[in-house]
Amino acid sequence: MHRILLIGPNSQWIYDLIRCKAFDDCSVEVASGVLDTLRRLRQRCFELVITDHQTSFADDLALFEEMDYVRPGLKTIILAPATAPDDVIMALRRHVFAVFTVPCNADDLTAMIAVALESRDWRGGIKVVSANRDWVELRVECHLLTAERLVNFMNELAADIANPKRSELIMAFREILLNAMEHGAGFQSERVVEVSAVRTARAIVYYYRDPGPGFQLEGLPHAAVSSPSDDPLRHLEYRAAAGMRPGGFGILLTEHLVDQVIYSERGNEVILIKHTDLARDIPVAGPVRTATASIEQSS
């Protein structure tokens, strides 16, 4: 049975959320505060701790460090009333499992809880190479778990971008990240994808480099981006004949979610550019394809 520890007298809504989302194999306890949390952790092992959403990020991070000393490698989801880019970067460096600014999407939170409970050997999945509030450079292991955690952190880093622009940005980030892991690295855990997030005064830029050989777009008959305009679903016929599951819309979808998609000549490097609100008055061309991509979403 999984053990979850919730912190604070204001955690009843999380308790109810877990119960109504069919976490039937979970034992959930509620700690009254910091001292009670540390006492419970010394007495027994918990697979996941979720912090009080009404305490500050700084207080939660300080508590996380104490908990990590008592139970090294403890998976912790920090809920906070507000976060800044420096907070998110610190959480990445300290190996916090995930961060959510409250209020947050309940489905996203419960999905992350489920991922946390099933995860093993997760702690080294995201390595911070270099980071400040304008430029974050990472090396990430090719696990679906790692991808979902990184998407969460990137969503928090872009917290000041209003929806729907923010949701479009993060959806595009996830599409390309998963494709890099799947098609560039074959979801082999010993291989890594390099990811950078750069914030300028006018845009957010994501850069990916996967360890694959790359490919040419014309060599992707199973991708929607290769289907002719008069027959946009032709790739589905190829996928069915090849025994592949339906999909192949990743590149096409991404090109409609961001302002520019730029591929390297070899095709194993990709840059996504999404203009922020500061650039609303700047004319933006449609998606730009400079060469090829090593990435194609199969679902």
C-alpha cells in the first residue's frame, strides 16, 4: 500500500481529491505542521509528501531539506500560493519532485500524484547544467516520468504568460520533448536529451538536442506533416499498413501552437519560438521549417 503524507490543517481538499480519484491502494495521513511532519517521517516511511498550499515556497523548501535529511530521496510535491522563476530553478536543483502554484488544475495534480507513486529511480532524471531566470540548460534522461516532471517545471517557469498562450506553449514543449525521447533516443534510459529554455524580452525559446541520427521530413510517410494538402490523412493509411497506432500529428500540431519551429540540417536539433505579450504588435510569420526534424509524435 502506498503511503501519502499531507501537511497542514488546510489539506482537506487534497485529501478529498485523492479519495475521489480512486487512489484505493493509498494510506493518507495528515500532519498538523512542521514538527508533526518530521515526527511522522522518523516513525515510518512515506512514498510521497505534499506540502501545505498556504505556506510560502521558501518555507516549503526549508522543510523539504529537513525532510530529505530524515528520509533521503523522499518524493515531495510542493504546493505554494506563488512561485518565481528562481524558486522553480531551486526546486529543480534540489530534486523536488514537482511544483504547483495554487490554484492549480486538479487533474494535473492528481496525475502527478499517480506518477510519483509509481516512479522508481527518478532522482537523477533531470540534471541542471546551468540556470538563471532567463536561461535554463538541462540534461534529461529519456523516461516518460522525467518528461512529465519537466513539463510541470516548465509550466511553472512560464507562470506569468496568460492562457491560452501558456497552454499552447507547454503543449508544444511536451510534444517535441516526447518525440526527442521516443524517436531520437528510443526511450533508452541511458541516453539523454539536452533541453534549454531561454526567456527574452519578446519571446520564450526552447532548444532540444537528441542523440539520434536525425531524419528528413520527406522520409516520414507515417507523419501528418508529410501528407499532401489534398489528402491530409494519407499518413494514417501508412500507419495502419505498418501496424502502427493512430497518430503522427505531433510536428503539424506544434507548428500551429508556436510562432516558429526551426530544425537543424542534420535534424536532431529543434528550436521553438513563442512570442510573449510584449511582442503582440510585431508581425509574426507562420511556422518556419529550415531543414528537417528528428522528432515526430506518434500519438
